[in-house]
Amino acid sequence: MPIYEYFCEGCKKEVTRTMSISEHDKGNATCPECGGRSLRPLVGTFFSQTSRKS
Ligand SMILES: [Zn+2]
């Protein structure tokens, strides 16, 4: 299963979740630390880091 990275507004830190794509598509991600739903995806950050390799 793919790993998704989020920033949790409740914990104020980055968390990772392993979810199936269908779970992710439902937008049901919850924080593994606090169980909250205030998660911001960090996918954009991840890709911008890898594309800087020039
Ligand atoms: Zn949290």
C-alpha cells in the first residue's frame, strides 16, 4: 500500500499513513497520533524537493 505524508494541525507535526488508494480517495485520513482529521497532504512538498535536482 502507498504511504501518504501529512502535516497534522492538531499535533503540529508531520505524520505518515499507509492507506489503500480507495481509502485515500474517500478523504478519510486520520492522524495516527491524535486521531484528528486536520491533515494537510505533503505530496506537493515531496515532489518539489525531488525536482530541484538540476
Ligand atoms: Zn495529530
